[in-house]
Amino acid sequence: MTHRRAVLAMIAAALMWSIAGVVTRQLEAARSFEITFWRSGFNALALVVLLSWLRGPAALWASLRRGGRALWVSALCWSVMFTAFMVALTLTTVANVLVTMSIAPLLTALLARVALGHRLAPRTWGAVLLAGAGIAWMYGSEISAGGSTHLLGTAVALAVPVAAAVNWTLLQHLKSRQGGGADMLPAVLLGALLSALLTLPLALPFAASAHDLSLLALLGVVQLAIPCLIAVAAARVLSAPEISLLGLLEVLFGVAWAWLGAGEAPTGAVLGGGLLVLGALVANEALALRSRTRLAGPG
């Protein structure tokens, strides 16, 4: 994969990730944990098929057996991300969820500083403070408006970047200790299975219509399984700052889809706080990319 194709692949992945909110708003009867159950179940089924096709069934199950404790910790993180994301979407707006999720790179940087001793550049500390101000703006707006449901939804959404930070920090630790990259995809499959199993008792009795099941299958396959494989392939070519910057397109696409497709216009506080968060992330990652390019030289 060339660099240009990797960029286009990440844009396509972000576009597919971004449809979750607007598709969820089209559901007829499925609610909360049932939505999470079906989405995670369809995601797990799609990953079994795709990974078996790419690697062979024997290699896939062998990688699951050899994964050890780290694989299960990563799977638990994925399970939290899958579950909290969909539950949050049923409690608050798409914009609230996506903006809250977008702080994952900064939380990862902070956790890596605490757990692994990684040094943070001054630009990253500035981005953390600016993004924190943006999230506080959003939370303060919900508290002052008395929107307890939206506030709860935003708090649930916060579990997604926290779990993501733990997951990426774990993978960085494994990479430095083992001298190579950890295989993430079996953990994604296990995470989807755990999410489906944990939400099954809470999803009963099922209320989803055939229309709902078709949309939830779309989310499990097109919104999760396929872009996950695309992103892993693109990550072999793109740098971490490039991946982070292109991943932010999910926020922009997702808010736009919800606005145009579900009439869910973001509030002023979400727009203002979101711009602070996204501006902090873009500035931090762009400066990191510029620094890497300068150090690499003309070659």
C-alpha cells in the first residue's frame, strides 16, 4: 500500500465509523443494551468470517489461544468501548459522544506518561489543557441546563477514551518489551464477543424489528469490522500523528451525518467545546508530524 492509498483508506475507514449515530437514529424498536448486543454480535460474526478468510481458521484460533493475559485485557478494553459507545448514543447526542471520544489520544499520552514514563512535549501538555477546557465547557452546559440524561450519556461516553487509552498504552508496553507490534485483531474479536455476552441479559426481551436488525447488521459489519481491518492495514504505512489526524474525520463526518440525516443540530456549547478539543488535537498532531518530517530530512 502506497502512502496516498493509505491516506485514502483511513479516510474511508473514518467515513464508515461515522455512520453509527445517524443509523442508530433510524431504529424503530431496539433500545439501549439490545442495540449494543446486536451490533457487537454482528461485528464478532463478521470478524470471524473475515479473519478466517485472511488468515485461515487454524491460524486465527491458534492466535486466540496463545494471546495470554494481555490479549484478554485488550479484549476487555474493546468490550468497554463497544458497549459504552452505543449506550451513550441512546442517552445523548451524537456530537456529545463523538467529541468526548476524540480526547482518546490525549488521555493515552497522559497514561503513557504515568505508566510507561514517556515524556510529553510542551505542545501535548498545552493540548491536554485546551481539550480539558473544551470538555468542561460541554459538561458545564449540560449541568446548567439541567440535562441529567445528556450529562449521564456524556459520562458514559467518557468510558470510551479511557478504555482506549488503557488499550493503546498496553500495546505500547508490549511493543517495547517484545520488540515488535502486538496483534490487535484477535482482541477486537474477543471484545465484540464479550460485549455481546455481557449485554445479552440486559437486552432481553428482544424488541428489534427486521428493519432494526438490518441496520444493526450494517453497523456491525460496515461500521466496525471492515474499517477495523482497513485501519490496521493503513497503520503499517502511516505514522501515528497521521493516523490520529485522519481519525478525527470521524467526529466531523459523524456530526454532519446526524445533523443532515436525523435533524440533530449540535448546541452552541458542543460546537464551542468541540472546536477547542479538535483544535487542540489537530495542532498537537500537526506539530508532531512536522517535527518528524523535519527530523527525517529530505530523504
